[in-house]
Amino acid sequence: MSILADKNTRVLVQGITGIQASFHVKRSIDNGTNVVAGTSPNYTQGEHLGVPVFANVREAVKNMPIDASVLFVPARAVKQAVREAVEAGVKLAVSIAQGVPVHDMLEIKAMLKGSQTMLIGPNTPGLMTPNEARLGIFSEDLLHQGSIGIISRASTLTYEGILETNAAGLGQSTVIGLGDDMIIGTDFCPLLEKFMEDDATKAVVLIGKADNAYELQAAECYAKLPHKKPVIAFVAGESLPFASTMGYAADILTHGLTSVQDKKKVLSAAGMTVVDRMNYIHQALADLHLND
Amino acid sequence: MNIHEYQAKQILAQYGIEVPAGGIAYTPTEAKRVAQKISARGPWMLKAQIQAGARHSGYFLEHAANSKGGIRQVTQIKNVAYETSQMLGNTLVTEQTGAKGKLVSKVYVEAFKHVKRLFYAGIIIDSSLPAMVLLVSDVVDRDLLDFKTGEDDKILRLPLSYNEPINDSRLMRILDFLSLDKTHLEGFREFFNKLRVTFVNLDAQMIEINPVGVTRTKKLLALDAKINFDDNALFRHPDIWRMHDDYEEEPRVLKAKRNGFHYAEFDGNIGCIVNGEGLALEAMDVIRSKGWNTACALNVKGGVDKDKIAQGIKIIMTNPRVEGILINILGGFLRCNLIADGIIAATQEVGLNVPMIVRLEGTNKDEARTILRQTNLPIVFAENTNEAIDKLIEKMEIND
């Protein structure tokens, strides 16, 4: 078991013929991912990497069932690509590109509202259930099948989280990079909820960072969950000088609640185990005695 | 990306928002000429154009004894050139510039406007909604900051629709909040909707008008203006991109940006090269926890070009504050051997005379280590972030 994607998930790749997409999709297929089709605006028939390629998502879903889509399209094409996935009713979309305009994200969030689609990212290494589904660009050799769910808002620190769970001898059920951007498709809350219901997951590692308020929301919904599994939380950026780059407006908006210290306090009050350094995570996991 | 006040006002004027008559001056003589052109009798406002706030309460390094700041009101035309000359070519320090201050190379000369009322207006994106949010406050200037926590009733926050104009009932809420009667509705409707359209059309991340002036005829005037644009959307706005003032940025920051990297400088002595924002934050936190500080952090992101990576490493190596270098590369997109090639190319050009600790984890890491070992450069390897920083500090303490 896992959340969001496993070996049965039928995966579409939007923008499959690109150089980076080709490199990573081949690795995903080799790792066991059930890639069934791709799209490319300039490649309206034929095959690539052994799967059929369609002009758009609508054409693909007409021809075969699709459960999830990975978007390897460039940042400026992400809005249109998400629109295609939403309109075709694809349940899960994962967008990798870095540099999607913030206003595009405002429009994307409006599209997602009331739709069937959950968007992970953008600006993320993606999501991965080890040996079953690699939807993105994770270094698959670092991941090991196991019992820890990871949700991270700092792409590169996701790997630190993976290495820490490996060091604890536990491995991962599913690893999800939410994306580093100011506005992201999905926040911690729905994923925490899914991990709590997932049989394979015994505990969760949550990795947050200094900007925005996503960790505060995570604390709020975790506190309300009826069935809780342990969550080890880390928030990066406590040494950042608190200087606003956006004038008074940004300071006003945050209600004075952006410091890493404040986030840690709130997460801890919600019942999570908060660690001060990334490399304390493996010990915190070991202290849970999950293998006993 | 930030722009200057005079540029922001040009943009607002293009969108139909009223701003005082004004012009830019690079010399005192030019300032006098502009002043005469825009107003026969004055008074005039002289405003130093630097991209930092709190100019009024700032001071000039060169005239530390004279407490006059970067915004001055002049009532007689004969004083315009002199007051301008006091600012041009000098360094303005405000609470937002840091102790180094910023060099003033242009002054905006503006007609002084009598207004009945001042208030603060801003639009920003609230990521937690997510939506554009209009902020209005009766409090102007820096006093606003005192209300950022707690006293929420001093600030009105109104989420705005991305596609639809601001309707009259919301505008009435603004008027109520400011205790203004509904004879002001017309002026407010015009001003706030034009401000909203400016924000949406130009991919702005933040617009601040601090303050807005309300005239006797109930018109709204932008007396100051600050706009920040989304760098990722500038491809849609080449005209905005051309407004970029290279002199506003530190040369090393600018150089990093040209290579597609993110680079920031701090007060410490350790230079960090990482491939993600999270890793930079983690490195800084760990360095601080061991009693040291970071000099600079270069995020090469998913860079795939060896030459650009070499450029990036050179930026760190030429920062005089740097007494030790941490290279921490982790995971997926970036191939470790490119980092190794970049290190070698950079050291061949500028040498390596400070300790360097390298931690590589991910695609092609073994190949990268082999390449670096063959160079005989004094590079030490580490297995994780914590160990890397410990080893680096140990070496730096020996050098002390």
C-alpha cells in the first residue's frame, strides 16, 4: 500500500518527447512505473519510449484509461497543461517545472476548485512510491520501500528526509514534494489525512520552511484528525535574517506569524514531534520503535 | 523585480491613475529645469530614486551631521538645484538599505500636491487563500509596521477576484473603514479598479501606494508608488524587463542572476554552493548552530551547463568575505559530474586558497568524486551536511 500512486496507477506523461522528459520517463519505466501514454503537441501519432503519443490529454483519455499525469512541460506551458488534465478529468497531476508565474497559479487554483484533479507541485521532484511509481525526477536509487510517508515543501531537503528514514532502517511508503513555490497545487493537509488512513504508513516526516503559512495550516488540520499516526516535523530557515523583500504589505499579511520558531511551536502544540536539525530525524524515528 | 518610484508612477499613469506632475533629473541644473516646467510656483518635492523604503527618515553618509533625508520639500525655485546636489552622487542610508546605503544617481522632481486626507493602499497575493488581497489602512508610512501584529482592526483586508472588477459594496466597505461618505464612491471606484487592472495585467506581486492622497474634489492621487513584478512572468512583459536598474543590485548578485542562479550575501565567512533553496536554508541553520555565519549562498538550482556552474563557483570564490567553501549537492536533476567539472574550471581560473568541503549525493556522484580526486586540489569530501560543516569549520579554525 501507499498513497496517491502505486504499480497499478496508469500514468500519462504530458510533454513526453522533451529531452529531460525522455531521460526521466525511461528511468521511471525501468523502475516499475506503469507509463501507458504520452502527449506532445508536435508529435501527433506514433510511439515514444514504447508508449503511444497523443496530441493532447483529451485524445489520450479517449483511447485508454488514465489515472495520473506527469507534466514535463516548461513553466510557461503549465497553465494550459493543467487545464487539459482538469478538463479530461485526470485525478492526479504532478507538475515538475520550476518558474511558473504566480498569476498562472492563481488561475490554476481556480481551475482545480471543484474539479476532480489533485495537482502536486509545481517546482517539485514529484512523488514516488518506491519500486512502484516514480512520477517525477527522484533519484530512485536513494529510495527504499518502507513504512514512512514523507511530505516536503523544500525539494532538495526531501532527499535529506529520505536519507534520514534510510538511516533509521525504515524506508518510505510514498514520498511527496509539494513544491518550493509560494502557491502550490496541494498543501500538507489532504496528504496527512491520506497517510493516516494508509496501512503501509506507520509515521510521517513533514519538512517545512520559513516562508508562507503552509505549516500553520498543517498543524491545524493534524490537530483535528481523528486517527493520528506520529509525525516528525522539521522547519528550515531559522537563521534567515527576518527582512521583508516586499515592503509593508507582506509583513501585514503574515499577521506576524512567519518565523520558524512560531511554526515549530504551532506544529508541536498540534502533537507533532518537532526536531531542530534534519539529522535528528533518524533518531526521532528510531525512538518511535516502529519495528518492535 | 523592483522598479523605481518614477517608473512605477509612469506605469500607473498609463493605466489612468492620477499622479502628481514630475520628471527625472540626473543633475542639479536638470532638476531646476524640470521644476520650472512642472509648476510655476512650487512647492516641489525632491525624491531620491533608490529601490528601498523609508527614504524620508534616512540620512546621507556624506552629510551625516545634516539630518535631512532622501525626500525633501522645497518652496523656492532657487533652492531646487542646491538641495538636489546634496543628494546626487551621495549615499542614502535608510532602515531598509543596510549600513552601506545606496548611491543616489537620480532625483525625481515632483509638484507638491495639497490633499485633504492620506491613507495607505496595497495589493498583494496571499498564498494561503490563494488570492489577490487589497490592503487599506488609515495609518501611513512606517507606523504601519507597528500594527502588523495584534491590532488587526487598523488594516482592512479584502480578497479580490482575479477576473472581476471590485463592486460597489466592497468599495463602500473601504469608505466605511476610512470614515468617508459615499460622495467619494466615484473616485474610489475609479482608483481601485485601475489599480487592480494594473496588478493583473502586469503580473505584479505587490503594489503599494503609500500614501494615497484624497483631494478637495474627491479625486485619488498616488503620491508614492512601489511595484514588484514576478520574475517568472517577465517573459510576457519585455517593456517592464527593460526598466531593470542593474546598479540597484550587487555586482555578484547580478552576475549570478545572469547565469540563472539565485545568490544572496550575508555577514559571515562561509560560502555555500547548493542545488536548492531548502539545502541553503539547512546549511545556514547548521552553520549558525555551530557558532559561525554564512557569507553567501549560491543556489545553482537544476543547472545543467558546466560553464555556468563554473561562473557561479567563481562568484563565491571572489567574494572577499569567504574563508571557507561548502559545496552541498543532493539528488535528482543536477548531475554531480557537472559540478565537479565546474569546480575544476573555476579553480583553474581563480585558484583555490581557502578550504573546500564537498558533499555530493545523487546522480553520477562516484564519477564526480573520481574526477575531483584526480585534480590534486585540496578538496575534502563529506558524507552528509552536518559532517561537511564540521570538517569545514575545523579547517577554518586551523587557518585562523
